[in-house]
Amino acid sequence: MTSVAEVQTNSGPAVIDKTDAPELTPSTSLSFSFPVGYHDLHPDISINFQLNRFYGWVGDDSMLTEMREATAGVAGVKDYPTFTRTFLDLGDRALARHEVLKGAYYLRLAEFFMLTGDARKLPTRQRFVDLILDHFQIPSSACSRIPFESGWLPAYRLTPAQPKGTLVVFGGFDSYIEEWMPAALFLCNAGYDTIVFEGPGQGAALELARLTMSPEWQKPVKAVLDFFRLDAITLMGFSLGGGLVIRAAGFEPRVRRVIAYDICTNALECFLSLMPPSAQKELLGWIDAGNEAAVNKFFVDAMAKSLMVDWMTQLAMHNTGTRTTYAMMKHYQKYETASISSHLTQDVLLMAGAEDHIIPVQQLPDQIATLTHVRSLTARLFTRAEQAQNHCQIGNYGLALRTILDWMTGLGPIERRK
């Protein structure tokens, strides 16, 4: 068993030449049965979503009871500090009972709502990463640090004995790729050579390698494909990554299949959805007119009134390395797919939740309309009847992953270029 220190240290995992590294064959004892159901655990839609999000990777029903009891004493959405302390305590108690997976995701929940600059944030993040890698017995041979620009990108490669194909996956605005490890192992156990990585502005690439987010996602994808010497792959991005995957695939011919899980045609529209419609219209007018002072003042007031807006804005500025809210909004204005989509010629799978509170459902037909030259196009709208109506099908991860596997299987093996 590889020690935690060997798997991940504060300076990042060791550099591995993957062309010479041994294959990782996941233990046959690792089986996954993701829970079904989206639960009412907290009255605030955003907090309730995060509770369901991290519970979905654990599936222990006792976690539902513990979270309900713990959050009953938290004074709503205006008390993130109490929320954070509550889940740090739950995490420590779970770990003391040797409930490692539950404890790890409790720590991730606590860290998720820590504001940027909180001295506890990075140590708690590292505890979560170490616990996940140790729990799933991810060896150091599966970990890579890919040189990229002024820093590096973290990646994990999980390879079955006889892979059906190669799947490369990345996340979005606020995820760590390690939290997605149950899904990566599920896909590997289904027979796919599965590579998961973080690009600039995500996880360790941001916090340790100091790489801030970029809309030019074809560049980190190219670095990953070059490093692993890959060709003819399926590329998947989730959450904000559902837009980044379209942007990358438009420029990278080695990407033969594309999965947007979920779609994200316009990141700025998603960010502004936190605001009332009248405020959204006003902000867009100021952004288009270059009225920096008005935008900055608006967010000073909005952040003072809403801890959710404060948290989201601080994280968005941190991810992008911008110093003002106006600069951050101008940056995220570049995260759109309309100008790129017609370049795609691959097989494409689009996924969306009918009641997604983060990405407006209208973005699904918007994305369909602009993919005018793809080889094939499949769109899947998940509903409340399936318990999969939410962003990234939280409430039914298993259905989303089976949909992905069925789509890849239905297309058959990828033909390599001659």
C-alpha cells in the first residue's frame, strides 16, 4: 500500500513518466452503487445542493441523519462560519470512528464554504485529498505532474487490464478532481483507461502551482494528451467544464468524442443568475459600456448583503487571478461556446438537468443549435422523476454515469486516424 505522503505532498505528486509507468488495475473489491434521491436537508437551495453533492459520493444513509441534525442548529445561509465549524467537527468525529470516506467528504463540505484567505482552507483541502487517495488506494504510479506554462497540472491515470478506449476528464469552477475519484474508478472498472486532471484555475493547479483559469482550454488538454502520448480519445468536462470541453474540442483533432456533463454555453450568464433579472440587465449594460466603477460598487453592496454572493465572487476572483469584480466579470465573459461550436466535427453527448439552479436549462437548446457540423449529436435532459433534475445529476450520479457508458458503447470503438 502506498503511503499518503508518497501519493500527494504539499508540493504536488511526483513527476512520473507515464509511458514507462505500470498500469493500475483497480481492485475487483471496489464496487460502486451510487445512491438515488435528492434530499431536503437545508432550506437554502445552494447549501442543500452541496450537502446532496457530497453525500452522493458516500451513500451512507447515516450521513443524511447526521447532516440534518447538524444543520438544524445553523442559522441559515448567513452563517457559513458556524456551518464550517459544524462540518469540521462532523469530519473529525467520523474519522475517529474510522468512517474515512464520510469523514473526508465532511471535511470537503467544511472547506467548500471557507472564504478565500481562511488559514484553515489549504490544510483542510490537503487532508481531504490525502484521505481520498489513501481510502481508494491510489498508488503513486497513478499520479502525474504535467508541466504546463509556469507550473504544472495534476493528473491521475486509472487503467484496466484491457481498456476499451481512453477517457480524459476534468472539472469546473469549484471542484477538486479527487472528489470525483469514485466516478473515475467506476469508469475504469467499466473498462476505460480513465485520466482525470485539473487545469488552470482548478484544485492543485491553482492552489499549489498558482495557475489561474483560462478560457483557452485547448492548451491544458493538449499538454495532457502530449504528456500521455494519446490519440483518438473521448474528452469530458463537468459543470463549467461542460463549456470548456466544447472550447477545447474545437481546436484539438485528437479529441474524437465529446461529453458536456452538463452543458455550459455562457458562464457569465450562470454567474449573473444569482442576481434578480433587473440587476442582471443593469450589470450587463455596465459591462458592455465599460462602466467599471458601477460594476465594482454594485458588488461591494451585493457582497455585504449576501454571504453566498460574497463567497462566489471571492472564489471567482481567486480562480481567475483578477483584482476587481469588473475584471473578473470581463474575464468570464470569454467563457462562451457560440463562437467555437461550429468548429466541432466529433460525436457529441450533451447532458442537462431540467431543474438546474446553476446553469439555465435554456442553454441546452442553445448549445444544440450551434453544433452545426458534428458527426453525431445526442442530448439527454434528466428529470425530477429520475431524481436527476439537478446540476450534474446530483441525486442520481449512477444514472448519469450509465448514460455516458451506454453512449460510448453504442458508438463502438474509436477508429484511429490513418
